[in-house]
Amino acid sequence: MIRQPGSKPEVMGRRIHILAGLRALLPETGLITEPNLLKPYETDGLSAYRQVPLAVALPETTEQVAAVLKYCHQNGVRVVPRGAGTSLSGGALPMEDSVVVGMMRMNQILDIDYPDRCAVVQAGVTNIGITNAVSENGFFYAPDPSSQLACMIGGNVNMNSGGAHCLKYGVTANNLLGLKIVTIDGDIIDIGGAHLDAAGYDWLGLLTGSEGMLAIVTEVTVRILRGPEGARAMLAAFGSNEIAGAAVDAIISSGIIPVALEFMDRPAIHACEAFAHAGYPLDAEAMLIIEVEGSAEEQDRLLGQLSAICQRFDPLSLKVSQSPEESLAIWKGRKGAFGAVGRISPDYLCMDGTIPTSQLPHVLRRIQEMSDSYGLKVANIFHAGDGNLHPLIMFDANDPSSFHKAEEFGADILKLCVEVGGCLTGEHGVGVEKRDLMQVQFHAHELQQQREIKSAFDPDWLLNPSKVFPLLEPEAAGLPQAA
Amino acid sequence: MISEDSILATVADAVRAREPLLIQGNGTKSGMLRPVQAARTLSTAGLSGINLYAPKELIISAWAGTPLPEIEAALAASGQHLIAEPPDLSSLLGKTGKPQTLGGITASNLSGPRRVAWGAMRDHVMGVRAVTGRAEIIRSGGRVLKNVTGLDLCKLLTGSYGTLGVITEVTLKVLPAPDATGTLVLPGLDAAAGTAALSAALGSPFGVSGAAWLPQDAAARVPGLAGIGGPLTLIRIEDFAPSVLYRIGRLKDQYALPGAITLDTAQSRSVWADVRDAKPLAAGADDAVWRVSVRPSAGPGVLNALRASGTVGFLDWGGGLVWLAGPADTATHAAVEAAARAAGGVWTLLRAPDTLRGAVSVVPDEAAPMARITRAVKAAMDPGGILNPGRLYAGL
Ligand SMILES: Cc1cc2nc3c(=O)[nH]c(=O)nc-3n(C[C@H](O)[C@H](O)[C@H](O)COP(=O)(O)OP(=O)(O)OC[C@H]3O[C@@H](n4cnc5c(N)ncnc54)[C@H](O)[C@@H]3O)c2cc1C
């Protein structure tokens, strides 16, 4: 079980006073303090962990965010920024003595500039909301996490989220131009803008993926891209994980970089097919979804070449989508994968390590062995082109020992990822979930260096403390971490 | 050949002696930004060699002192390339007789024409090792293509010009090099019309990977464009050969401009290498050189506004990168600052005599709250202030 730092007695003791002070800074309905209304904020996508916060602030402007942060700073109150709360690593999990700053009311699209191919949006705009705002002109915002209907751009920035199409289009970090941030002092700072290269240090890059620990993001300037003429997917089914892995290698080696190259193992195929009826091959041990883009002739040519490559690996079946509807159905299965697994097992942990792709067969074999020895089922879904694994570990939440085993199994998988040259998290972030595994990947002095960079932004450790870094003893006792 | 440990030892000595170090690879970029006052020089040039190249995993890892041409050659042998198309600016920055290094191009985050579509150097740095000013070797990122574990110090160190750490190893994402390249050349458009054409091309579904506008005299400096005449708007497609043909054809129809011509793969590669290396820039021996980064539609305005100050230049990145050369004096620099600021963009003083680059803001000064954080981050990584002091900002 994850340890949280102790509450600050001076904050808990002045609770009434602090809430009154905050209320004065926000619109009438902008501060939630009633226990039943706080309940929805007690957890995020990692729902095994829950903690009701002191209060939830719902600012509507950057200036209100600044006022709230300045006040919290002056009063030593911890702050947990929150977007849609879909984090799978507990990034938005509150502490008992913290104020959650929820960004959902800052949901306006401020500017769309087609000639310069960028848009300025508030942090609470959903990921899909950006694409929806520009799609009538054939544009889109490229990173497409499966949670894109709900998750917000401010959350995407802070998690550096990926998606199924980042093999071609990159992750969030590669699709940003600028940010408006508020520091814990209440200062408002503009980073970058509508131009491509900022001069000086890459604060945009450092803030991206900083998990709410450095500043609150209130506005984001994103790149928008013109969509391709068309896109089409194909399915290739293979007799083993090894063979499918070899096919992935062969595809990348051919010089073709598909826009998406997704891998599912047998349990994942079955779960998703039962959910989406996409015509997934139930006889296969492993399946690839491969998508290409371009004109109809370009799609035909690339899919022909990809089919020829797959043919060399004795596929059980190859199916090229014949229509946009078929492509959509293929993706519906993949994008609904978490929900689909949720139907077989209401409780599951979604892991998120990355490995060198050459290690795929070895890692999948080891995961299967672990699954057998823990007695817990696992389904593997995987961004194959970039080595980002999503093993879904199924457990029974009514049985505490089952959850405990699932956590240990997950930790073993992530340690394995690091052991074979990979990392703990490819796109879901460290949060609280992987915090105590950070020592597996980093030396103590490397973590200390990162802590000191956090301290440069937030000397008193008020912004989302107790995330990402293993707790040091003073912090566990509720004191700021010594730099 | 030197080792990473010997770099660590040199830094540790300097920390102990409180003696600043000038950090460089082969020193090909020492003329950029502000001059550094340091008693000793620490070069990574001796720390050279490719440590890992896994073409199927799209990953290459090499010591910081590895000559960039060596890396490019290794990639080319496997049909791959550096995505950001980093330039070789030796014709502007002076030839040292030595090639630029991987560490140098990473520490300066310099990208070429492909940046407009495929991202900068910083977008493809997947891992770094560096010796900090605390005399510690730290790692960030790794050797995989997706990694959000901890703060992204790869991005912080990339483009930090050796002021936060001595980069010792860099791991890059690479991609298959395109089969073919084609260029659509539109003659006769002025800067504003050219930039509008580039915007339309970049906003088309055809995957444009290069978009530049050259005034007449700049175009005349590019051998591959000799004899066409007039200002030229250049649009590049890189893909499989049939796709290049098809896409260039569609773009050509879209503009339906008389006199449009297309360049084949060989011609295109030579022209874009020249654009990448700023060959179209007519920088006199005594001129200063700036790169201004603005929203693309503002590029022509910056170029035109500064003509009165005696500068010449051209546009890359669809108008968003303004290359400028002009008198190396504070008045001209102030004009460049004003034009960049008015357009909401930023400038980098790429080349100037020490007297000028020591006296002006070579990049924009940060707003006070950001500058405070900058000083704190610098203190966190280089508490003694021994790494390239003053390279980016005076007194830092
Ligand atoms: C079904 C499902 C599918 C998913 N699929 C993907 C996927 O394909 N790819 C992927 O990468 N992730 C995926 N995720 C994870 C999650 O959706 C992403 O991490 C997402 O970016 C979180 O956005 P959010 O708005 O929900 O942020 P939250 O969960 O509310 O917060 C995430 C983190 O960001 C911080 N934060 C949020 N907003 C701000 C702000 N404005 N300023 C400062 N800090 C802030 C929070 O403190 C927290 O640390 C999935 C999650 C679910 C539940």
C-alpha cells in the first residue's frame, strides 16, 4: 500500500480559516468543501487509492489560479492540480490536507490560427475537444490517448501523454508550442508562443511531463496538423508472440513507418472482440493492427508491401480493411481495450513500461511465467513500434490479497522492463503508483538532482508533493523536503 | 581518446578550485551567443564513438565527441537519417578544420528545414548522460522511444549550451531516410505571397517537409537554383518515389502558377542541404548573423522591417525562421530585437564580434519570475557556476 505524507497539523488546525480565505478568491460556486461533493475528487483512474481532500477549488481564470496558489503558498497549503482525473498512476490523488485545483471550468478554445497551424486553448479543454474544434477544416491535434474523450490538455501536458498514432506524430511534448503557467508564488509566466524554437532553456520541455509538480498550466498553445487524404488499417494474425514480434522488426526494417503499429496477445484479442465485434482473429496468439495514410493509391501500395512482409511470417490471416467503417471497427476494439478487459474482470491494473522492441518475445514470455506463478490473468496490449507495453493485470478487489499480488506482479513487470534496457513508464507517468520503484531506474543522486529542480520551482514542496519521488523521511513526516 | 570518468575528474577539479570551464566539443560553435571567460577549456572531442546502433529499434547512442558526419554515415549505411536534419554552419561560424560533434549539436539544439514538419533535435533526444556542475554523472531518459519516467532532463540539457551539464552521451531516435525527394519551385512571389503559399502547402494533406522562401539574391547563391531567377518559394516532399511524384503533382495543380518547376531527388538534396546550412545568406565577413523564430505568417514582416537597418535574409520553416545578416552594431541588434518582439517571437545572435555579443542580450531576457527560476535551476545543477558561465545570460 502506498504511504502518504502525514497531514500538516497547522493546516488541519486552521482549516476553517483557510477555506474562508480561499472562498473569497473564487466565484460563488468555485470552492467545494461539503464531504459528499468532495467524494468524486478522492481518486483518479487509479481507483484503488482514495483520499478526500480539504477542498476543491474550481477557478475560471488564470488570475484566480494565481490568487489561489499565492494564498496556498502563504498558508503552507499543499495543492494537487487536476484535469479530468483519468491518470492511471494516481497523479491526481489528493492528500488529506491538500486543496485540489480542478481545471474543468477553464474549458475555452481561445484562438485557432490555420495559416500558422496552431491553437491556443485553456487547460481544461478535452483532448478530443481540440480536434473537434478544427476538424471542419480538415485539421486535428495529433496525440490521441485512448482516454481522449475525457482527458484534458492540461493533464496531457503534465503527463506527456501518448496515443496510438505517436509512432508517426510524436507524443504531447512534440506537439506543443507554448504554455501559460502559474507558479506557486502566484506569478503568471508565458513560455514559448506560436513560434517553433524558443531561445534559452527549454522550459516547455521540462514542464511537459512534470506531473503537476512545477506549476499549474492554464493555457496551452498546440500545433494543429492537416489530416492525411485518407487512412486505412489492416489486421495481421500470427501463431505466436515471437512471430508477431519478428514481423514488427521486419516492418520497421523495410523503411515503412506506419502511423500506428499496435500489438495484442490472445487474451486481449478475445476481450476486445467480445466487446467491439471487429472481426478480430480468435484463433491467433498475437495480432497486429497496422495503419497507413495517404491517397487511396498510396494506401494500396503500402498495404500491399506490408501484406507481403507479413506473408513471410506465416500469418494465420491477413485482413485489409475495405472501408472507413471497417477501419473504425478495428480501432474501436483497440481503443476500447481497457473497457473490454473491464468486462471480463471488473478490476485490473494497467501497467505502462517501455522496452527495446527486440526484447518483446522475451518480455512477453516472462510476463506469462509471472502470470502463472502469481495466479493472475494478464492481457497484453502494446504500442509495438515504440516498445510501449500495456499489460492489464486482472484481480479481484474484494480480495485484498489479490490486489496486493497484482501490485507485486505489476512491480515485477516494470523491474523487468528496466532490466532489459527500458523504463518504468512510457506514457502514464510515475504518480504515486511507480514512485517507490524510481530507485530501480535511477541512482539516489539522480533522483536528488531532479528533486532540486523541483525545489527551484517550488521551494516549499507544496505542488503535488509525494508524487514521482520516493518519500524522504522528513517529507513522510509532513515537512518540506530538504534540498 | 578520453573517458567519461576523466571528464568527471576535470569537472570535480574545477569545482574544487572554483575555476570556470569553457565547455566545448570541437569548438565549431564557440562564436555563437556570448563569449565565455574561463581559465580552462574542457573538450569532449576525445570522448568519441558509437555505443549502440539498433536500426530496427530506430535508436542510436554515441559519445558526445563523436563527429556528426560519422553518425550520419553510419545511419546512411542502414538507410536511416537524423530526423531534425541538423545544419553544418561552418560557412557562417568559421571553419575550424574539424567537424561538429553530436554533443555540440545537441547542446545547441540546432535543427534544419525538416524541423517544420518533424520536430527539432530536442524532440528526438531519447536519452542523455551528463556531468553536472556538482561533479556527478546523471542520466535522463534512456534507449527506448517512449519514456516519461521522472523530469525530462533530456530536454533541459538539450539547447542549454553546456551551462547545466557537460553532455557525455546522447541517444537519438532516428528514422528511415526517404527513398526520394522532390521540390516544387514557385518563382516570382514576394515574401508575403511566398509565405502564404508555404502555409497552404504545410496545411495540405501532402506531408510537406521543407518550406522556404528565398529573395532573388539569396536564391542566386544556391547553385542548384542557378538560372531560375527571381525570388523563389521552395516546397519539399520526402517519401517513396511514387508518392513524391503524386504529391508534388497535386501541389503543383493546387497553385497552378505559371513557371512552377520541379526538382528531382539529386537536385532537391543539394538545394535543401544549402538551405539547411544557411548558404543563401549573404553574410559579409564583418556582418553579424541572427536567427529569429516567429509565427510563420510574421516572417515576411520581420524581414521587410529590418531591410531599413541594412540586413539581408531569407525564410525557412514556412516563414517561421528568419535568417538575417547585417551590420554588427548595437543599433542593428536593437532593431532585430524590436522586430522579433513585435512579432511575438525570439532572436538568437548567432555570430558577432566579442564586443557586440558580450554587450547585448544574445537571446531575449526572461521575465523576472522566470529569470528567478532560471537562476535557481542553474544553482541546482551547477552550484559553483563553473560550466560555461555567461554563455546564455550575463552573470549566469
Ligand atoms: C481508459 C483510459 C485510457 C487511457 N489511455 C491513455 C493513452 O492511450 N495514452 C496515455 O498517455 N494515457 C492514457 N490514459 C491516462 C490518462 O488519460 C492521461 O494521463 C491523461 O493525460 C490525464 O489527463 P487528465 O486531464 O485526466 O489529468 P489528471 O488525471 O487529472 O491529472 C494528471 C496529472 O497532471 C496534473 N495536472 C492535470 N492538469 C494540470 C494542470 N492544468 N496543470 C498542472 N498539472 C496538472 C495532475 O496533478 C496529475 O499529476 C488513459 C486513462 C484511462 C482511464
